Amino acid sequence: MLQAYVDDSMEAGKVLVFAGFISSPENWREFSSEWMQALRLARWQSFKMSEIAGSGSKDRLERAGYFYRLIEEHVAALVTVAVDIEALRLVVCELGLPEEYANPYAVIYRVILDYTAQSQHEIGFCDPVDFIFDMHGSRQEVAEGFRLMMQHIPDEERARFGEPPRFENDNVCMPLQAADLLAWHVRKHWLKHGTILGPPFEMSWPARRAIDGFRANLDYDELKPNLQNWLIAFLRQFGAPGVAISISFTDLKGQKF
């Protein structure tokens, strides 16, 4: 089983950025030991990218570069998704889905799992992935998102989806601090470009290794066909229990009913 440590961040209620790294438990243990040693040498309690960047200290930023080198050495892949929250609400309304499906975490999980299945060979792994989040973040939304996604998955396919999300303290969980570093740069990229696609992420330090992975930017044009396809699959699988279909007609006199 692989593990993805992920940081989630909202930007003014308009976009949800979801970013983190994937690796094996063995690699994460080695990574955590080296990260803790680097914190002691830097005399830092923990790694917070926003605090480092906001300090305006070139020395702190240069020292933070060493932490990024540890990430390059130990992680297997990265995963980043950005969801346009306003577009998601519009699509949910247009498709007549319950309001709870406007939870962007439900969409994020399904997209990550679908993209993982499609990109296994390119990334170099095919094992299920467990997701670990910061316990101080949007814990309830994350758990509810996983629940909504799983109720649409046939029983025979559930084995490839890993366990329900776990929550740990980012002050003592070193991989979550690495996810914080990535999420800060992904959010900065989105603010500049309006998408997380396109050019490589502009990290604060020159890259020594290209980290494989996948990026998904879910705007209206991307969200609507995906939600339509998932809804169709759900109807076929479960026979549409409790689903009402509304159809408008216009008679020869132009009267709508």
C-alpha cells in the first residue's frame, strides 16, 4: 500500500487546491528521520512554507531549499488537483444533484483515483493509495467527500481505492510538512495562471529531479462531462433509487409545462 500525504487549501472560497506526495511507507520513514534532523539543524519547530516565504529572509528561504532536496530524494510521485468551487456548484445545480455533491472533496477523490488508474504505467505504480490529511484542516469535508465517492463505487472495484482517509498532526508528521511546501507553490501557480496546468510549477529553488505525477484542473468544462459520466454510471449500477428526472415540454401553442 502506498501513502499520499496531502495538504488542502482554499483560496477565497473560489478554488480548492489539493497537493501532496506519494511514496511507500518505508520511504516515508526514512524521509521523516532526515526531515526531523534538518529541522533540528535549522532550529525550526516545524516547516511552514507560508511563514518562511512571508519572513522575507533570503537565508531562511535558502535553508528551506535543503528540505526540498529531501523531497526530491524520497518521494515517488506528486498529485495536485484544483477545483473551481463556483463552477462545481453550477454543474451540480444544472444536473439536479443534491447540494451535498457540491462538496469539492468528493470530486477530488474520484478524479485522483481515475487519474491514478489512467496514469499507473507512466508514474510507475499501480497499488492502492491511502490518503493522509492534516487533522487541523477540513476534516469533516474530507471524510464526507470520501463517503460520497465510495457509495458510487461497485463492490468489486473497491479494493483498489485504499482505506478511508486518515488525519494526523502536521506539527509532528513530517510528510504533511512536505505537502505544505508543495501546496503553497501550487496555490501560487494557480493565482498567477488561473490553472495548475501548463508549465512546471515554479518552485522557489532550481529542480534537480523532475518528480512524476499528475495534475488536474477542474473548471466548468472539465467538471460537467465528468459528473455526467459518473451520474450515468451510478444510474446504471443502482437503478436510480430516489432519483427524480425533470423534463420540460412545450406544446404547439408555445405553452410550457
